[in-house]
Amino acid sequence: MDKLVYEAFRKLQKKEHLLRVARDRMATGRITREMFRKEEAAIIEAFKLTTEEQRAYESYSKMQRKKS
């Protein structure tokens, strides 16, 4: 796995973790739906994949599907 694929996986995992935490906080009433939407937008923007990372991730995924 090359560096771009590794970075893409790292970003995606971090984004999913932070979104899960934010959803949990909203579900338990610690933040409002409006606050959740603001946090969600900020998280998605902060961990957006670059074009190169997206291309590397898609290529890696395609190779993995062929192996299966």
C-alpha cells in the first residue's frame, strides 16, 4: 500500500470516527441537531480527500475486488 492510499484510509477512518462521535453526542442530547450539522460539515470538509488520494483509493479498491 503506497503512501497516498495509506493517507486516504487514515483520513476516511478519522472522518468516520468523528462523525460517529458527533452522532452519539446528538443522540444523547449533548448537542442540538443544528450544532451537529455544523460539526458534520466541518468534519467532512477537514477530512476531504485530495484528487490524488481519491484516485489512489479507488485504484486500491479496484485491485482488492479483483483479488476476491
